[in-house]
Amino acid sequence: MLQKTELTAEDGTPIRIIYPGRINDDQGADFRDAVMDTSQGLVIGDIEIHVKSSDWQAHRHHLNPRYNRVILHVVMNHDCKTAIHLENGSSIPTLALDKYIEDPMPLVYPWILSNTPCSGCCDSLTPDIIAEFLDSAGRKRFLTKAAKFEASIAQVGASQSLYQGIMGALGYYRNRLPFLELARRLPIQLLESISKGKISDEECLTWQQALLLGTAGLLPSQRHSWHQGKLDDEWVGTLERLWASFDSTEAMPSNSWYLFRVRPSNFPVRRLIAMSHLVLRYRRRSILEEIVDIIRETSLNKGYRRLEAALIVITNGYWAGHFDFGSSSRIENPSLLGRSRAADIVVNVLLPFISVWGKLNSQPDLTRQAFAFYHDYPKLSVNTVEQHMIRQVGLDGNLVNSAQRQQGLIHIYNTLCTQGRCDCCPLSVSR
């Protein structure tokens, strides 16, 4: 299908696609996290595909900041004489494939995907070699996370560091940064000081929700899309009044949040309600103290279920049937924080955090316990990066049978694939 291996953009720029990235299942460019070698060196970003180069402007991508990570515009036919510009003003090269392939547009996707140096790289490796590589990469990812927590603890303290870790995980990849900004603006010390007060559990919960949602800028009065009178709810009025009485924290702009095409169970408002329940659950002491004791006292024999239970939040009433104010769900979902997300937080936050906390507090047994839980943790829900990596390297999915190996695949993707470091990858070197 290719007529020659050297590619040249329409502006004369020589191009070599080292890594095409993975198909994007969200808004933005067609391929995410690609790596391209040019005369200026390695460039990392996204790839967008069109039939004609003029489609870039016709689809208004030049006005959409979600396309600012695009590094290459791939088309079948170049019919536009002007440069392709991003919303931020930068220009990107266009690669016209009619010079290189004779087949119609539907084959552009497989052509892009075939430009990877690791297709079928696992064919000549034994399962034991692959398993050890995945386990090793999984351990490296754990240690990388632990090192970040150690730096965070030194900067903001242990309680705030753990809280920020949990908040970032609640945001998932789309809203991780807004959740972290919220955690910075509304520290755990403030939330827990309210929960220590002489108020009932119900009052405590309402205060937590007013502060979390108000600081996030997600109360109905803070969002321009809400019309006055749309909500006639005494409980919402209570949240608004409590937030109005609290004037020492500046609210985030409501447009800080990614709300479009977010699954109802992951909607930021529901996740913040879940956080309010966790603060209430551990109001007797603190989230940090309770989590440390739970991990210390839990046996490895199926103890991971207890760790997950420490984070699972089930509710009833309003939030069992709504994912946002005034927006009801078709199916009632009482899980504000379900087992799958709780397991992700245990593996990505609690265990690496506790391994460092044990080290810093001269409790090596606790550090070993955290490592042991991680090593034995069963497989988590499959995510898109894992699916992509299994397809890309031709891996037997049955080998990815633990959380540690799943984390290993993510570590390989983040540190090797998306950095263009194919020459450092044991899978590629072994060929």
C-alpha cells in the first residue's frame, strides 16, 4: 500500500511517525499521544484525519481548543493552500496520503495504526518473559506514584496529600485537574474541622456538600445554564444559603469542569457528594488515621474487599436518582462511589501512599503490607489504554491477570510508547 517509506508534509517538512498513538474515544483529535520525528526533533501530541485538508476549517477545528494538541493533519487530498492553524495560533503540517497510497479513505486508519514498530512484538517471546516484564513495569509505576506522594507529603502534609490523591482519582482523567484545584482551594483540614464540631451527622453532611459544591462553582446559582425558578427544592436552597454564609473561599469558575458526555456515574457533582460522605464517615478521627488503621489491620487473604469497602459510598433519596441538580437518571443508581472506582483508588492512591507513610513514620511492616496488597491485587476493570496496548503489541490478554500487570501496561504506554522510546522497550529490543 505504501509507495515509499519517507514521508514529506505539504510544506516540505520531512516526517517520520514513530508512534501513531491510540484511537480517541472522546472529543478532540482522532488519535491521541502520537510521537513524530521531524527536523526539529521529537514532537508529541495528537493526529487528526480528514478526507480533504479544507475539512479542518469546515469542521471549525481552528476555533476549538481541544485540538491544540494536534501535531499532524493527515488527509487523502490536499485542497487547501493556506496553512492549518490551531485555536492557539500555532500552525501544523499537513500530510497528504494520495502520494503514498492508492486505496480509498477507509484504509487511512489501518495505515496509521500499521505505522508502529511493535506490531506482533510478543510473538517470539515466552509467556514467562512477558509476565516478568509486565510485573517489573507495574512495580516501577507503583514506585513512581510513591515517590510523588513522598514529595507531596513534604510539601502539603500527609492528610492533605492523601486527600488530594483521592480527589484527583474521583475526577477520573477528564476532571482530574479541576478536582485537584478544588482540593487545593478547600483543604481537608477545613472540611474535617467542621465535621469535628458539635453538629449532627445530617448537618455535617449538608455543610460538607455546600462547601464542596460551592467552592467548585457547581451549585445551580453559580451556573449560567440554570434559569431562576428551574429548581424548587428546599434542600438546594439550604445548600445555597450555607454557601452564601461562607465567604472565606473563592469559588472556581463553573466552566473549569468537563461536563459534556460524562457518564452519569462519573459526573462531578455526584463524586463531590461521595466525598462529603467519606468525610462524614471518618469524622470521629480523620480519613488518614482511619485508612492507615484499616490497611494495618486487614489480612492479605481477600482483604482487598475491606479496603474497597472503606471507600464505597451508597446513598438513597435524591442522589440515588439524580446525577446533577434537576437531572434525573433513567435508572436509579444508589452507588455514589462503586466498587470499581473504589478499587482503582485503592491501587493508584491508597497503597502507594501508605507505602510511603510507613517509610516516613518508621513503620516498615506497614510499607511491606502495602506492597504485598499491590502485588496480589486482582485485576481491575479494563480501561482504554490497556485495550489499546494489548492490540498494539499482540499480547495474550489472559496474561494481564492482575492489577500490577495492568498498571505495568499503563507504565509502558506512558514512559515508552508515548515518548518515542521504542529503542528502550524490552519488547521491541527482544525482537
